[in-house]
Amino acid sequence: MERVLCLLYHRVNPEPDPVYHLTVTPQNFEEQMGYLKDHYPILRFEEDWTKPGEDGVAITFDDGYADNYKYALPILEKYRVPATIFVSTGYVGGGQEYWWDEIARVLTREMAYPDRFELKDSLYQYTWKTQSPEERREVIRSLHWLLKMDADVERANLWLEQLRTWAGLGREGREENLPMDLEQLRGLSRSEYITIGAHTVNHRSLGAQGRQGQEYEIGASVRFLEKRLERKIETFSYPFGSAVHFDQNTLEICAGNGIVKAATTVKGLWRKDTEPYQVPRVEAQDKGGKEFERFIEECWRLV
Ligand SMILES: [Zn+2]
């Protein structure tokens, strides 16, 4: 291949995601797969892209939402399109939403909120106003940044507990937002069109962590999947994935754990000289028909 356009999806779901915009509707996804299958060779993420051939497209999903199983898998199988799904293993089958969705679940409800939210522990103390939707959006943004950059999972879980208690909510996640359970993960892995890759345990920035933390996040997620799926895991994607969210340690630790190719969220096309541990991707868009065709044409103009 001369160039590969590697698309990054998160969710295929009829329910919109007004906070993070991570969903593509099943109808648009079906149109997208039909179009891509008709116009390009669809490559598996893990295969050798350096062999001669025309430009190709690869399909990837990050995180491991249950909707990948429910809505994306039947469409991928119908159009015979292979895809790689990178799973954050700490959430498999837990019945709780990913931490970013949990923050949004608590702060975007139709209910009367207290005047302010105070986050307090031995290290931090923050206070936010929480009366208007705009103020609560600001809390979502702040908490998202704090949890992304702070790898102390125990502390973060206490923060989330404080937030739930403050809003009077339990732990149970919204059905449509749940991560996949073990049966769904196994079902995906059994499909001849699906490859499972790893995406850390807790979905924090790897670049914000030292070597030891990264060793755990990468190694434990790979081992979890290899044990449950009884197959070798050779692909990985870095949470958040832009250049600040991984470093030289990350690439070395991935190589040491048997990973042969890894995906970033750096926007661009794969070319022959692309480093295999830094495959650029382009975030998919919730578009159908001609709009999607124009989007793909624009992607090929990227450097
Ligand atoms: Zn992710």
C-alpha cells in the first residue's frame, strides 16, 4: 500500500452522545461501510501494510462499548468489513459506565441540582457552581481533565463517589452507554471480521504516567485479553492518543508486551515510512451519503 486511511470510531448507537459526540448512528455506519467496501481495499489493522497495492482503509474502534457488539458487529459482518476493537479492560463486565460517561451521567440530568459541588480529599480541594447547565458543563470539562491526567485510580473512584453522593445517584450505568461484558467481548473475538487489541486497564493518559504505571496499564490489559480470549494480543491504541499522551517509554513497553503495531489519534495517513507504533488515524464522523463521501475525499488530502 502507498497510503492507508485508518478510521477511528468509538460507538455505533441510535442514541446521540450530546456531551462527547462519540456516536455514529447505525444507519450512517451502514452507509459508511457499504461505501468504503465498494471503493477501497479494507485492510486489517494488524496486517502488513507495506506490501505493494493501492491505497487502503482500516477500521478501528476505541474503548470497548457494548454497542460495538450490538450495532456495529452485524453491519461489519453483513458487508464483510474487518475491524479492530481496542478495549479498556478495567471496564469489561463491570456494569458501570466509563469514567467520562459517569461524569456526564451525573451532571446532565433533568433534575434540580445543589448550588455547588465541592471536591475534597487530602490533596485537592475544588469548588464549582452547579446551578445552570453551562456551569455543569464546566464541571464536566474540569473533572474530565483531572481524571485524564491523574492516574491514581483509587483517588478518582473516591471523587466519582463524592459526585454520585452529591447528586443522590447510584452506581448503575445507563444501558445504552455501558462497556461490553465478557460474553460480548468473546462474541466479538469469535467473529472472523474482528480483531481485539488492548487500550490500557483504566483509560488514563499514559504520557502523564511514569514507567511503572505504564508497565501496569499496558501489560495488565494485554494479559487480561490474552487470558480471557485465549489468543495473542498484538495491537494497541493509546488512550486520548495525541502526542502528549504517550512517550518513548510507551513504545518500548508495548514492544516488550508483544505489541507489533499501535494506533495514535494524531490526524493523518499511514505511509511506508510511518513508525509502526505511531499509526495516525482520522476520527470518523456521524455522516451518511454524499457528506460521508466528501469527508473521505478530504481525508486523502491529509499529509
Ligand atoms: Zn479511548
